[in-house]
Amino acid sequence: MSRLRSVHIAMGCYGALVCATGVRADARAEIAASYRKNDAAVAAKDVKGTMACDTADYTIVDRQGNVRKVEWEGKTILYKSGPEFEEYTRRTYAQMESIHQQTAVQKITRKGGQAIVSVKQHTEVGARNPQTQKLVTFAFDITMEDTWLQQGGIWKRKRSRVLAQPRPKIKK
């Protein structure tokens, strides 16, 4: 087989991959690597590392597009980038004995400098019951649609839209 024909076949395979996935392989690999780094940062309870792949205005929203929030120490904390959410995350991690998160990319669709990523995330947390001091382990699964933007050649997560989040399950 001629060298030129081999190059054309390789280019055709690459083109088929791009068309089939809707995203260039390098973007898919970079975004998937960001999820792996995020999972590792969560396991290490590294707040800065947990937020490293996010834009400065990252938010977590519900199905209707409303920014999620939590009541904490008499304040309403919005699930969005910023010092209040960082402190909330830091204190939440401090209450956990262990945390393990695994994010699986289901689908990536690219539209210019934006990628829409469907993910399923499984998280297990071990924490002490404040009344009994017994270790309680619970697990939960979340299905999300994340919007990533390419900024300066780097993919950053702009928004996570929670599609499904069943109640946590207590493990024995």
C-alpha cells in the first residue's frame, strides 16, 4: 500500500471519529482527563484542585436552570464559584472521613468552542454520626449535563445542570 493511501485511510478514520463523537479526540481526552483530576482532588479533599477545572463564574443548576443552594450557618450559599462556596466545601470536606467520586463521561457534543458533556457521577462518603460517633457510609449517584468552554486553548467547566439525583443510600 502506498504511503499516500495510508495517510488518506488514517485521515478518513480520524474524520469518522470526529463525526461519530461530535468532538475532536483531543478535546474528548482533555475533558475526560479533567474529570479524572477532579475525582482525585475530591478524594484528597483538595478544595482548590476540586475547582481547578471550573471557570470563575461556574454554577451548578437544577433542571429548571435555577442555581442550587444550601442553607449553612444561617446563610444561603449558592452553588457557584466564589469564596463562600470554597469555604463551605472546605468545611464539608473536614467533616468527612473519606470520600470517593467516580465520574463517567457518557457523551460529548461539541459546538464550536463549547462542549456539552453528559456524565454520571457515583460518590461514596464516610462520616461520623455526630450523636453516636459511629461511622456512616452513604452513596449517591448524579446524572448531569455539563457545559465546557474552551478558554485560551484550555477546556473549563462553566455550568453543571443536575438532571437526576436520587436520595443517598446508606451503606452498612
